[in-house]
Amino acid sequence: MLPSSLKLSRAATATVARTVQLGLASFKPSSSSPYRLIHDGIIKGPNVNPVALQMIDYALSLAKSKKSDESNAQAMLVLEQCLSSQSSESQDVVTHNSKGMVLLAMSSLLSARGNYDDAMEKLQNIQVLVHSHLDVRVAAMEALTGINLEMGNDDTSSVLADKCLELLGKVDLKNSDEGSEIAIARAKAIKGLTELVQGNLESAEPFFQGFLDNKGCIGNAALSYGEFLHATRNFSLAKDIYQKVIQEVAKKKDFTDVHALAACNMASEEVLLAATCSLGQLEVHMGNFGNAEETLTTALNRAEQLFGSRHPKVGVVLTCMALMFQHKAKQEHSSSLLIQEGLYRRAIDLLKAPPLDLEVNRTMRSRMDIIALARGG
């Protein structure tokens, strides 16, 4: 049986569609050369239009700073203008990389607002940019898989993960600078995650073989590996991996490498939040309730900071905290019913749980697993 972190994670976003791989990627202003874009999960490179990078930077900073429908709409207008300014006839690397990165940014904004269909359309459009860097296309396919995992489309996500692996076969990995260990590890990890979410531990295992000493075992790939270890009850090593992810992502907010590209629920802020929440749940499974409470409180604060106190993904973390108090009460033969009830009620409210007899829409279906856990609690 999968640990609750994996079940929650898929319900909340996917991976981290996991317990909480959550939302909006944030670009930070460039620090020196106009060719540098510093993003919590995206880019640097001379093979990108510097004006496009500056527009992406401005648009996502605007959306993140205000977190309103109006600011999000304004940010989308900036990105649409940026995309339209790229030549439709040019088939060079710079144009394709620039278009791909704009589309990644647009997909992050759309998915953060629950517009999954539009987000997926942007990600699919990246695959026709055949001259873009491999890592741009891997990031798009990874995010596309992540959204489908979040929505509970397990079969579709598995097919998409296979297509992500197929991307590696389209380049000469030995002679191309595109053939990075990071791209290979990310493609394998997202496929392993799709198997893991479906409970296929034996099928997932080959995709994580050799990951411990793999240079590509960073970020989202490392988090997926940690969840595999968690699910197979290798708690000690899983804890080490979760802590490594948290430390690396927290320190390296200025990813200046094309290999760090990410979008939607696979962006680094989501990875950091998901790793923190998964570590908290792991501490629960190990019986370390003091550490668990502290870690999950950190995750809650981070979720509220990123998404606001009324966001459904905050409800996911609250459910994790309620489950922690439930396990603690059983283990210590104590009672925390009032605390549990309060957390569950607030979680159900934030998750916008529909009446039991009401047919749910597509967006709501992505939360039904976590809603069921909260209601059951």
C-alpha cells in the first residue's frame, strides 16, 4: 500500500503529485547579463531571446506578487504579447527555446488558477518546437504528466511518461550536450512516479535503479525517488533524500541552468513544499511526532505564503496535520479529538468539498481522494 503522502500528493497536485506538489512557479529578476533569467525552476542561456526572458520575468513576478485574478490576467497578456513577438517563420534554436519557455510560463499561470485544459494545451504546443533544447521539451512533458496525475488520469499520465522517455531516443545522447544525466533522470523519474502512484512498486523500481549516485538525482527527480523509498518502507534513506531535496532547493533558488526548467506542479516551489510535507508524513510513520508537527507546520506556513490562506492546497496540508494528530493519539493513547476535528473541518472548507450527492466537475475530481480522507477523519 502506498503511504498517505503519495495518495495525498496525487490528490493535491501530482507527485508532489504527491501530497502537495503545488502551484505557481516564480521567476526572479535577472542579476547581471540580460541573457540570464533566474527562476525558481527555470533558466539561463545564450540561446534564448533576452527580451523574452525579461518579459517572462516581469509577467510571473506580477502574478506572484498580487495573487489576484486581475494580476494573473495582466501577466497572461504580457506573455501572449511576448509569444506573438517571436517569429512564426524562424526555425532556429533561439526562437524555439524562447517560445518554449514562454509557453512553460503560461502553463504555470493557467494551472495555478485551475485552468488545466488550457495549461495542457500550452505544454503540448512545446512538443512541435523540434529545435528547442531537450530539457525544454522534457520539462513540458513532465509538467503535462504531473497535471494528469493530479487530475487522477493515471492511464494518460503513464502514456505521457512513456513519450517523455521517447524524447531521449530522438537525440544522440553521447555526442550532444542535450544528453544530460539530469534530463535522463527526470524522464525516468516521472515514469517511475506514474507507476508508483498506481501502486505498481515492482514496475517503478527499475526507473529508480542507480539513482542514489546519479548526478541527475536532484529536484523533482530526487523527490520522486524519495517517495519510492518511502513507499517501500526504506524510511531512513527516504528521510535523507527528502532532507537533501529541501536543502538543495532552499539554497538554490537561483537556478541558472537550462536543466532546471520546470513548470506547473513540477516547479521548484512545489517541489520544496511537497518534500517538506512528505518529510512530515515520514516522521509520522517513524513515530517522531514532535518532528512531524514541526515539519508539517513549516509546510503549512509555506503553503499559505505561496497560495494564500484560503487555497485548496492549504487544505491538503491541514489534512496531513490532522492525520498526524490522529496517529499520535493512537500511539500515545491520548486524545486530541478537538484539534483533529478543527483541522478536518477547516480542510474540508478549503477543499470546497461538494455535497455527497452532487456530481463533481473535472477540477473537483482531482481533490476527491483528499476530500474523502478529510471527511473520513
